[in-house]
Amino acid sequence: MLRLLSLLQTHRFWSGIELADRLEVSDRTLRRDVDRLRDLGYDVDAVRGAAGGYQLRAGSNLPPLLLEDEEAVAIAVGLRSTAGGSVGGIEETSVQALTKVIALMPPRLRRRMDALKTQTDATPWSGGPVIDAGVLTALAQACRDDEAVAFDYTAADGTASGRRVEPHRLVNLGRRWYLVAYDRDRQDWRTFRIDRVSGAPRPTGQRFRPRELPLGDAVAFVKSGLRTQPQRHEVRVRVAAPAEQVEAVMGRWGTVEQVDGADGEVCRMVLNTDTLDWPVLVLANLDCDFTVEGPDELSELLTRLGRRIMKVVE
């Protein structure tokens, strides 16, 4: 019966003959196992006749799930992270769900989760905006259903406005969530920070035909906009290291360019950011000399941190 459930959870249509052959059971046993799944709450559609078969339909209730070992561990790890508070309003629910998942785990998986808990130090979510869970799920559903939505939005300069958009995709970059959508009033693609959406998005009931997104990828679209968007600080640092080494530490948050006239061991790190904590972490993880070309606030921050560290060492 569990093998049958695993096949049905692909949500494809299976002929009765194909399922019986896969499971190496008789038609009578197959029908009995399907009835047992229905008793457990799974909504299994059946088509009678020579071309008959079975298909699992998504229902309004969540029945028991059949998970592989790694899938169960992945869910538990995800719930533990969510309980930290990055998405507001679901911390307590995440803890409750995590307790149930771990309680249903076999002893070998429970030991793995216990090891993860005892050997991991965590702090509450900090350093970034907390996202409203209702806003996040409403926008996700609109993306999935190709349904236009309206919401109130506050721009970076504090200007409030109403937006009517065709949502395309949600993107999570570091500490922030973004919505990529086509703005109907401005007739162009836009990126919206979800923490700046005021109140619940309002579904319009209007379906739309998805448009082709510039750059073809939502993540690339958001990153391209962030590079051109004005930020509080433009960080420029000359680094005595190959560009590949700096890129490996900095990741997707900035660019690394070759310094004109220098050999392959010197490059320049360019990063637009609202705060200076991330550039400090990048520089601290680079085992090489560097010169801050700007801004002055970064030089002053590094000087203060260096003096503080030297006092601790002394």
C-alpha cells in the first residue's frame, strides 16, 4: 500500500494494469489498497472500464504523507529555520509542526535531528526585515494562479502608492524577499520589496496570460535591478588577490573587476549596499591585503573594529 501511495503521489494517471504490474499484485489487492488509502483521507479518483485506472487528487485536507528519510529531515530543518522568525506570524506554528514531524520520525532519524539541535547554535532572526506570512502566501498563490492583484506599496523614498500588477515570481535574496511583477499602470516590469507591501494583497479575480520576462530569469532580473538601484553606500575596495578568490567570498552581492594595468593578482571589489556589515565580513574573510577606496565610513568602521580587536588581543 505504501509503494502504491508513492506512485500515486506523482499525481499522474495510472492504468490499473500498469499499477498492478508495478506492484506485482492482483487487481483485487490493488482495489483493496486503494480503498485503504481512501480511508486514510487520500482522495483517489477511479476510472472504470478497459482503459480504467487511478489518480491521486489534491484534496482540501492534508492526509498522512509518505516521505523518504532525506525528505523528512529536509522538512524538519526547514521548519526549524522558519521558527527563527524570518517570516513573521508563523514562528509558533512552525514549532508545533516541527514537534509533530520529529515525533513521527523513526528513532534513527530522530537521533539525527537531536544531533542537529544539540550541535547547532542559533540566534533569533536579526539584521533584516520580517516578512508578513499572509502577504507572502497571498502573492505566492497569485503567482501560481496567474491572477492579477492590487496592493499598497511604499517606495524607498517613502512615497506611498497603489499598485495593480501581474505577479510573476517570488525571489529570496539574502535577508530580503522580492516580487517580480508586470506593473499594469506603468506598463513595465518592476521589482517590489515584499516588506514594503502594506496590508494584504487584494485578488482581482482577473486571470492573465504570462508575459515574457526580460533576462528570462527572475533572480537575474532582481539582481540586475539591485545593481542599478541607488543604495546608501557604494563600496569600492582594491584587493591584492585574484578575482576568482574575491568572487568566491563575496558571492552574488557585488562585482569584481580587473584593475587597469595590474596583473591578475590585483582586482577591485564593487558593492552597493544599505549597510556596511556585509563588506566588513567579506574583507575579514579575505586573507590578503586591501585598500578601501570608498566610502570613508567603511574606513572609519574598519579602524574602530581593528582597535577594538587589538585591545582584546592585548
